[in-house]
Amino acid sequence: MMDYSFDLTTAWALLLGFVVFVYVVLDGFDLGIGILYPFFRKKEDRDLMMNSVAPVWDGNETWLVLGGGGLFAAFPLAYALILPALYAPIIAMLLALVFRGVAFEFRWRTERWRAVWDAGFIAGSSVATFAQGVALGALLQGITVDEAARSYAGGWFDWLSPFSILTGLALMAGYCLLGATWLVMKTTGDLQARMQRLAWIFGVATIGFIGAVSLWTPFLQDGYYHRWFEGWNILLAVAVGGAVLAVGAAMFWSLRLREHESLPFLLALALFGLSFVGLGICMWPYIVPTEITVWEAAAPRKSQVFMLVGASVLIPIILAYTAYSYWVFRGKIDPESGYH
Amino acid sequence: MDTFLGLDAVMLARMQFGFTVAFHFIFPSVSIGLASYLAVLNAMYLRTRDEAYLRLFKYWLKIFAICFAMGVVSGIVMSYQFGTNWSVFSDKAGPVIGPLMAYEVLTAFFLEAGFLGIMIFGRDKVGPGLHMFACAMVAIGTAISATWILSVNSWMQTPQGYSIAENGQFVPEDWLAVIFNPSFPYRLAHTLTASYLTTAFIVGGVGAYHLLRGRTTNPGVRTMFSMAMWMAALIAPLQIFLGDMHGINTLEHQPAKVMAMEGHFESHPDGAPLILFGLPDQEAKTVRYAIEIPKLSSLILKHDLNAPLDGLDTIPDEDEPPLAVVFWSFRVMVGIGFAMLGVGMWSLLARFRGRLYDARWLHRAALVMAPSGLVAVIAGWITTEVGRQPFVVYGALRTAEAHSPLAASAVGASLIAFVVIYFVIFGAGVAYILKLMAHAPELGERGVREEPGPIRTAGITPQQQMRESGHDMGAEGA
């Protein structure tokens, strides 16, 4: 039953959802670029791909810190239950991000070991993405909790299941789509044509995965089934499903255009947005499915207010100077100029 | 009992946190100092148009970029580790600490990350004013970051401004009291100053290295060595003073920690001695082979030779920190601090004699002292964090009760993964930084993205370049 009272907890849940969405789309394309590296063997191509995100990757990754930090601050009980439950995927993600992050600097410092750091870039991007997808799937499956003890009560491999592996692979396809469509915007000529082809392939894969995950999810928990398929809710399923297909079709069409090269990327973002809406419909109002609601996990009011005051001013400012930074580095990456 | 290789889950979690945070802290420590140094260099260049400053800026920018990246990736590990390995602490202290960390991300991390791209890659894309602004924002972002995290850590040491809810959570009652807790100003001043001092010695060490290699006429080398030695001379004494103030504050709020630092197992009602060295014996509760100066500890801590100072005999056993670790880490830190002071004073002497760039023994000392700041900050952090034990929130929550319900084997596995990967990755990073440092700052200094390889001469005469690289022109018959 949806609760429409607009209290601080709901505000924080929406804000946190927004932060996670921004992280997924921003770091999605730069992780995607790492996963796409094996398709491009030439050093010049790889240099160009990395340079297209070199000035912005750190800011993108910072949204992950805000996501974790925001969960910690606004829903500390949820943070304390979810993170130990997803211990292995989270540790794997953190270590993979180490390899991915240092590759941005290390691969320029050596001729001999560049292949090693490239491999680290690829492995780091891939493992981090897969781990994030697995974590999402594990969360949706539900986390076993001892409510009285306020502690995780499940096993050590609960996160590992066919469903979470599916969501892991799905996210990899999705990030490859974001990476490829980003590079369609930033590259020209033969490289761009190859990116358009890859965007097509990963677009099909992503929509396929969205379908598979969407059909499987309602059967994970009774609550999910009810939200999507019972009574009038079936209209919701039709609406979201239809929107996914429509956006997908528009995206494939836009890949064939000569101009408006940003359309494929924006439509890929829209696909992610629709997936988020679907995720929200499944989870609300649970933050730890299906045991703990947002209200049960929420921080005390004094904490919520203190943070919201600052966040409501700071987040728009952050978005503004982030947009400025992207604008400074707008346009195609020039293979001749490099970064001297 | 659930153990892995003989260690229980709490101990493994502590080792993992300690290891990852020690590695992590090295990088922001240098980044804070370097970011400010780079901002200063860029500002000097804009003001004086002296090419040496631009050379130095580009030179240190490459090193800064590597250091910053390592700080970022090791930092994300910390923000998630509170939840993965210290979930009880996260649940209980989250309402107080969580918002402070969120503000750190909102006001500092985004600021640094947002402008870093322009600072590193954008000099030719935005005007000089905007580029300078970006450099300043990165420097300010690093300092703001230190401020918030030190407020968090200080609250854990001297908590105030909270109440305890029925569900066991710490609930903030007065945010100003929480943020500006009693130890915060001292720890902030001490840590920020440590950061600048650490960077000064690294810069000074690199300058000294190149001076020893004969590059005594290279303007970039001379400038960086001189700037670093000014910092050593002025900031090292300041840091010793700040440390003293910090110690007196700690005596008031965390007496057991000071007792451990001093090695005072027993109370001294009539002036406590300063124990310089000795071997603490936790079982027998005494310091063996102690070399001590009578009454000096009371003089330093209470400014009165005969003031009584309590010892660990007044503290229940279960509330005592491990003395030996704190005792030695404190001495390492203080020893290095005084060595830094020595180098600073020596450099002043050399400077007034007009021999700053020729005093080879000074240069050797500066080279040896190059990494000393890093050792000192780690030693200092060990002193303060191990000295806080057995509490994670001093007096309010014990470390042993704050960890996640994880099997020892799970924590053991992640600990091993962190140790191996950190040594490989950060070892490589340090190696690349050392490689960059081994080159002197050159005319036509390369940008961040240029390939390693033969140096481009970019329109200067071969003679000038050779002289700056340390060739003896006379001997080569030029």
C-alpha cells in the first residue's frame, strides 16, 4: 500500500534514490568504457577512450561515496544491515575500483607495463560492475535480519544466486551500452562507427536483460508479484514495459542518425531511468527487502534535518559546477591534441 | 571461538581497518600539502611570470595526480568499511557521524573532484583566472575534507552533544557541540600542519636530491628547495608547539591515553618523570631499563615540576589502552618532529651564510628526511587511535562490541586481499612517483599526458640544458 505522506524520511529516500541514479549513469559510462576496452586493441583508440572521461571520472565516482555516505547518514540501520550482508560483492567492488582508478594514471607512466595496467582497467571495471549488479540482485532477493538484535542474520553466501548473477551480467550490458553511446558522442570516423555497432549490440542485450530480470523479479517475493500483476497494478507493468520498448526503439533509430549524436546516450539514460522506476515500485517502502521499511531504518529527525538543510543547497551547486566541468571538456576528443 | 589463523574476528577487523586507513592517510596527507603548494606555485607564476614557477607546477602536478588518485580509491574503501566491518558502530553512531561524513562528501569531495579535471587538463581550455580558481578549489577542498573527518574522529575521542536512545543509538542533541567537541581544534590544527610539513619535506628531499646530483643552477630545483626549507624552519617549531597543546588537551579528556604515551604505569604524586626510552612490560606494569628525566613530564604537561600525575594504576584494567604500542609510536613521532626542527634551523644557518644551495651535508640530511613526515603522521595516528582503545567512542562504546557479525574467515580473506593488492598497487604508484622525482624539472616540462621517453628540447640551447642537468661544462670543454 503506497504511503503518500511527505515526511523527511520519504524525502531522504527519494534523495538517496536520486543520488544512486546519478552515480549509476555517470560512473556507468566510464566503467562501461573499461569493459569495452577488449574490443579495441589499438593504443590510439584506447588512449582516446580513456581521455574522453579522464577529467570527469573522479567526480563521477564521488556519487558512489555520497550514495554510501547518504545511506549511512539517513538510514544507519539499513547501512548496518545491508553492508555485512553484501560483504563479498562490496569488498570485490572496492578492490576492483582500486585497479580501475589507478589505471587512469599508471598506464601513462610506463611503456613496459602498460598492458598490465590496461588489463587492470578492464578487470577492475568489469568486476566492479558485476559486483554492483550482484549486490542489487541480492538486495532485491531479500536480506535475512534479526530485527530485535538490529543485526544481519543470514549466511555468508546468501548474496550468490542465479538471480544475482543475472543482475550482475545485466548491469555489465547496461554499462557497456552507456559507455558505447557516450563514445558515439565523443568520437568520430571509424571509431565512432564501431561504437555505434557496439551500442546496437549492447542495446539489444540490455533490453533483453531488462526483460529477463523484470519477468523473474515478481517471483522472488510475494510482495513484488502483487505490486506488478494483481488487480489494476497490471496496468503499471504494461506502462513501464511499454515505455522500455518505446525508448529502446527510439534509441536504435537514433543510432542511425547523422546529427543529434547525443540522442542515443540520452535515450540509454532514459532506459536506466525506467529501470530505476521499476526498482522503486518493487522496493518501496522497504529499504531492506522485505523486512525493514524506510521509517524503521531512518536516522533521528535531528540528523535528517541537519543534513537536508545542507544537501538542498549543496547538491544544486554541485550539479552546476559538475555541468560546467563537462561543458569545458565538451565536444569530440581530438586524437591529435592529446593532453599536453 | 571463531578464529582465522589464530586471530578472532574483532582483531582481524581492527587489523584491516588499521591497515587500510594507514595506507589511505598517506595519500591525502601529501595531497593536502601538494594541492596548496600547486595553488601557490600557480599564483606565483601568474603574478611574476617567472617560468621557474610554471615548470615546478607542471612537475609536481604529475606527482599530485598519481597521489590524488590513490587517495580517492583507498578513500572509498574507508567509507564503506564502516558498514561492512563495523556495523554495530555504524548503527549506533550513524545518526551523529553519518551527517558529518555526508557533509564531507558534499562540501569537500565533490569540490576537489569537480575542479580537478580543469586543474589537471584544462589550462588551455579555460582562462588563467578560471584555471587558478580551479587550483584553489582543489586545495580548499582537501582542507575542508580534513576538517570534517577530524571532527568525526575527534567526536569519537571526546564525544559530547548527544543522548542515547532506547534502541541504543547515539542521538545528536546539539550539532555545534558535536562538531566543535573539546579535542577538535587541537587535532585539526595539528593534523593540517602535519600535512603541510610532510609535503614540505618531500619537496625539500626532491630538491636536495637534484642539488646533490649537481643541478645547482636549475632554477626549478633551487626554488623548490628554498621554499621547502622555509616551511621546515617556520612550521616545524609551530607543529611542536601545537603538539604540546594537543597533549595538554588530551590529558584533560583522555588521561589514560596520556598515561600510555608517557609510560606511566604508576601514579606520581610529586612530579612525574619524562621517560625517554625503556621497555614497557604490560604484565609487570613497569617500564624496564627506563632512561628518564625526573619531573620533566609534569613540567611539560602541567607547567609545574612537582605537579602530581596519575598513572594507569588509577584506571581499571579493562579500560586500559595497550601501553607499549602507544609509548613507542609517540616517541617515533616526537623524535621525527625534533629532527625536522633541526633540519629547519640548519637550513636557516646555511641560508644566512649564503650557502643554502652548496651545503651538501644539509642536502644529505634533507634527502634522508624526505619521507620522515609520512612516518611521523602514521606514528601519530597510531598513538591517538590505539590510545583510544579499548573504546571506539571513548567512554561510550567498546571496540569489541562494535564490529559486524562476520565470520573470522570472511574478514581474514578480505584482509589478505587488501594487504596483497595495496602493496602491489600502491607500491607501483610510489615507484612511478619516485621515477618522476628522479627527473629534474626541465624547461618545457611535459604535461600530465605525455609519454615517458626522450625529453623534448623545445627550443632551448643544448648548452643550457646540459648545464641544468648537471654536466660540468668546464670538464667537457664546452
